[in-house]
Amino acid sequence: MSKSWEELKDELFKNLNWGKSRWFNYKMLLLTGSGIFVDGYNIIIISFGLAGIKEAFGLQNQPFTLGLIGISVIIGNLIGALISGYFTDKLGRRLIFIVDLILFVFFAIISGLVTDAIELIFARFLVGIGIGLDYPIATSYLSEFTPVKPRGKFLVMNITFFNIAGIVAALVGYSLLPLGSTIAWRYMLISAAIPAIIAIIARYRTPESPRWLLEHGKKEEAIKVIEKVTNSQVSTETKKLIMDAKLEEESSKYYKDLLTKYTKWAIFIGLFYFFFAIAFIDSTIYGPSILASFGESGLIGSILYWSLFVVGDIICILIIDSFGRRNSTITGWAGMLVTILFLTFAPPTFNVLKLLSFILFAMFQGIGPASLHMVYSPELFPTKIRATAEGWKQGIGRLGGVITGLIFPALPSFDELSIIIFACFAGLILSILLAPETKGKTLEEISERKIGGETVS
């Protein structure tokens, strides 16, 4: 009895989907997580240098310019992600996985050598493009190699590198301040090149994704990669059936397919990350000023914030494949909303509790949307547009951070916090209405069996 193409794919990917976690899976986690670490470090380190940049370039009465310096890297991320998603799906994962960080290293060094604010904005923008290229590759790559049962855990561990970078950036940032605020920021920005160089060297021998290879008709290469990474043989019968299958390669129109065939999930993931980016980017870049508004500033507050963020990630890692994607994200949004409401409306005499509320806000981000956006985007979309969908999500999401980041420096603290409240409330309602449950299913079961993702509950 002949097998359908879908049955053949299930047979071919059987050892990838249902095997145990292997050393190779952890290696891929380190390789993809390294780019996310670089992004987190790069975004967060500048928060410790903004005061020195303001003084060095005389920006005391130019809040818009200072805000643009803070978020120019996010604008670059936005554009880089939108570009990368398309090319990663069209040309493959491996090529851009190596090239993107080379671009980042070059402009990270340049950003520490600029002579005025305009040059800094431009250099940071180009740095952002370099790292923005990495996200669509990282999520697609990792999800396409990871077994079904621990897939949620691995995707959450991937984004945890961002929050670990927050701790490292805080330590480095404060350790460099004794050099003098007007010079320390230069070393802060240049230091981001160091982990990127290490990542470039480590990524050199990474194999291409077998799912991408198969999608593009490179059957023999796909089989070889699967056999190598699973350390097992695909049966002779399955190999023959795969090689003999005569299928017309379906051309993808990438963004057109995303927005017309997967409209529901494109809207969901775009808005999900849009609201999260508002809450996250603004509480991150302007975290030190928020801490200062209720009498806490310095290394301790920042370390506590990022440490609790990692605690939230760890909780999510432990529960996501049992508690589920939907429950985790709703819990996270609800916790963020409650803690930011307390931080905003508690009287000044409650400053210790306000500090606790701020760091718990970080923890609930880790439990919910900070982790789940990295899980949903690779799961809800098929191989042919998986990276395109991540690029879409990053582009739409970071637009939220860019818009609010530009206006935050000119706003009083209450208005800043009110914007974050709105984002948390909107994210919670969106998740209650649309967040699906995808645990325990293969990538093909979730996104490729029916157009538009209708197979997820």
C-alpha cells in the first residue's frame, strides 16, 4: 500500500520528532541562543550609558534625540527581521546564520568610536539590522531540529539567553562606570562585539535544516542531515519512497502567503509581540529611571530585575510542556498587569513593595509572553514561511517599542507606567481570545495539515 507524502514526512522525521534530547539539540540551543544573548546585551547595555551619552553630546535638553539613540537599535532590529525572514525561508537557515553576526561585530565597534549623536544613531541602527537578521533564523533552526516533547522547553531556554545577557550587561555596565560616564559608554557598546565573535566561530559547522532541505526538493541532503544528527538510519524503504516521490515544488509568496493563508495567526502573533514589546522594551531601556522614580537606583535593582526575569524563564521551562502554552501566557500577562498596577498606584510609603512589584513584573514576563512569543511563532507556521512569520512578528512587535521608546523620555513617570498598563491589559485580552494550545504536536500537525493553522485548539 502506497503512502501519502504526509505519511512519508512523518516517517522521515520520526527520529527527529519522537526521540530524546541529544547533545546536538543542546549544541543548537547554544548556537541559536548566542545570537539572542548578543541582542539582549546590546539593547540593555546602552541603558547604563545613556547618562554619559547625554553629557558627552550635550543632549540635556533634547529628549527626542536621546530617545532615538536608545531605540535606534530597535528600529534596525525591525528592518533586519523583516528582511531576514524572507531570505531565510528562500535561501536557507545556515548562510544568514553566520553572515548576520559579522555585520553586527563591525558596526558594534564603530558605534563606540562615533564623534556625535547623529553618527551614533546611524551606527546603532546598523547594529540593529545585524542582530535583527538573527531572530528569524534562530527560532526556525531550533524548532526544526528539536523533538516534540521538549520543544517548548528548548524554545523558552533559547529566549532565556536574552535575560542572562541582562545580568551580564548590568555587571559590565556598572563595572565600566568608574572610567568616567563620558567615556565608559564607548567601551560598553564595543564590548557587545566579544560574544558575537565567539558565536561566529562556533556557528561555522552548523548543518542546514532538514525540513528546509526537504521543502526545497533537496531530499538526499535532508536524509543525510537527519541520519547524522539523530545517529540513526532512515529505512531503505522510506528513502526509496522519498526519493521516488514526484511532487511539484509549491512556490511560496512568503509574506503574501503569511497574510492570506495564515491571517488569524499572523494577526495574533503580531499583536502579541507588539503589546509585549511596549511593556518590555520600555521597562528595560528606561528601567533605571523607573527604579529611580521610587528611590531605588544602581546595580542591586538592575541585578534583581534581571535575576527575577531568569527565574520566570526557569518556571516556564519547567511547566510549559505540561501546564501548556495557553495557560502559561495568560498567567504571565495577568501577573504583569497586577504588578504594574501596584507599582503605579501604590503610595510613596510603599517603596520597598514597589521595588518588589517591579522585579516580580520581570518574573511574570519570563513566565508568560517573553517566553511564549518565541514558542508560538515557530510552531504556528509551516516550514516554507516559518522564518518569514518570525520576521513579521519581530517587525510588528518592535514597532511598538520604537513608537513608545521615542516618546518615553519626554513623559512623566506616571504616563510611562500607564502605557505599560495598557499594553499588559491588551496582551491579556488578546491571549484569552486567541492564544492556542500547541503542546505535544509535531510542527507538521500544528501548521501544515490544514491551511491557516485550524488544527490547533
